[in-house]
Amino acid sequence: HKKITMEAPLAKCLDEVVDSGAVGVICADRHGLALHSSGPVQLKSAGVIATLASLAKEIDPSCDTTPTIHLESDTLDILIQQKELVTVAVYSAAKK
């Protein structure tokens, strides 16, 4: 008998993101605490991701929508977005 937790739907959703082709995903609360991660994602990045998302909203405070941050490196593309009290970062292999 498997125990169902409040986090189970979140974990299932984020695992489906990874199953759809993402390398990894991490979800953080507004304080930068990692709520869930999947794939080779460093948990310590949760705080940085939450801070980046919060700072991005300050660039244009009059905007009603939440900005999406796209970071690119030689090996990874990372999309970061904050929705209400949760920030999600999706890691994908860099497009070559």
C-alpha cells in the first residue's frame, strides 16, 4: 500500500517533464528551498533559481505576466519561471 502525500502530484508532474525529454527539473519555494528535483540537478541551485526569478520580476514591475528566464551554456539550456509561490527550472541539453 503506497502512501500518498501532498507532494505526490507535483512530483508526478515534474517527473513527466523529465520523461518528455528534459535532462532535469527542480522546483523551489519562494525562500529557495528545493521542493522536488529530478535528474542530475544540484539541490543548492534552488536558492539561486528562486532569487533569479524574483529579481527578473523587478526589471519591469508594471508587467502583469511573470517573465521566463532562458539561460544557455555549452551543455545546458535552462528555463526558469516563477508562478505564485513556486519557481520551476527545466534543464535541457543545449541545442548545437
